Amino acid sequence: MEFKKGKNFLENLFKEESFYSLENHSKEEKVYGCKNGTEIKIVYPGYKATRSNYDYRVDIIKEPEQIPLSHANIIADIYNKCINCCVDPIKFKYLLVEVFKEKSFCLKKYKEFYNYIPSAPPPESILNRIDNAHGSKEFKHAGNRWDLDFEELFHSIKWIVIQEDLNYPMEEGYEGRKMPLARYIETIYCSQNQGHNLDEVIKRAIVHNKRPRRWREIDYSFVNDIR
């Protein structure tokens, strides 16, 4: 999905806007418009922004509310789609990996996902589990008030994970967007299997000072295609 192009766009934008001297969340920029009218915007700088850390927020503008999205909101959406049998989890896993590759991406090629009709959003039972797993870190339920279509989901993911590429660049030995991809694939696994659960995935998703140990039940070789 041309992550490098998006990364360069944000780096240039932040440089032009004197990123470090701005007030928190004082600027916003539309980065994508969906065919159904939904928009994806970045709001910057974030509270953790420093000279060595690009911190920004990704918002979805829909009906016509503007609501922040996080990795946890994405995980909730993915999990909900899988447990409700809205999509084939095996195909979903394949497509997620394709989305994360550095190349052009055309959703129209995947008819099952392109023609997906959103249904019920994640129920409070799932959101409360995620909230508890979040611990002291805030989890905003409002980010899951809808079941996103796949154009909304994938382009929200793109701008969220670019932040990982900016702050944890793969070329310097970090995981970059490989980290959230692993968590999203673990989410699909937990929706179909026992032994691990959604709570574990959330706790692994919000840890940044260490790399979570890989689960032996999952083949993580898919990350080798992410560069």
C-alpha cells in the first residue's frame, strides 16, 4: 500500500509545519477519502511528540463524527468480523499480509472483501474485555461504533502503522509495521482457536519496550515479506 510514499509525505508535512513547535493536536490533514464518503485524517502533533518521535493520531470521519482509532480498535474490528463469520479468516489473513506489503494495492481484485456489507459492530462484551486488558491506558470504545468496510479498515490501518515505520524503522533493526501485523494475525488466530485469547493480544499490542515472544502455534514467516 505504498507505505514509503505515505511515510515520506508525513515526514515532509511535519517538517513544513514545524512539527515540534505546534500545540498538541492543533493541526489535521486529510490523507484518504473512501468511496462511501468516509475520510481518514491525521491529527498532530501527539502528546508524546519529540524531536526523535513522530506522534500523531489517526481519526475516522464518518456520519459525520470524527473519532480517533488505535491498534486496539483495529483488533476489535478484525476479531468481530471473524467471530461473526462475516469473512473467511484464512482469506482475511492472506489479504492482511498483502495489504502490509510495500506495493500498490487494489481492493477491487478481492471481490469478497470489496463487496463486503458492514453488519453489527463489536458488542460491549468484546470492548469491555479490551478495556480491561488495556489496564491504565485509555481505550476509546467510540472507535468501534461501526463495523468498518474493508476500504475504511485497510486505509485506517495504513496510516496507523506508518507511525510504527517512522518511530521503529525496519532498516535500523526494529520491527516497524511488522509488529502490528503480527498482532492482527494473532487476533484472527484467537477468533478461531483456543490456547490464546483476545486479552493476550491487546496486552502484547500496547507493549513497546520489548518484543513479545512469538506463539509456537503460529507460523510468523509472513513478516519476511514486509520490507
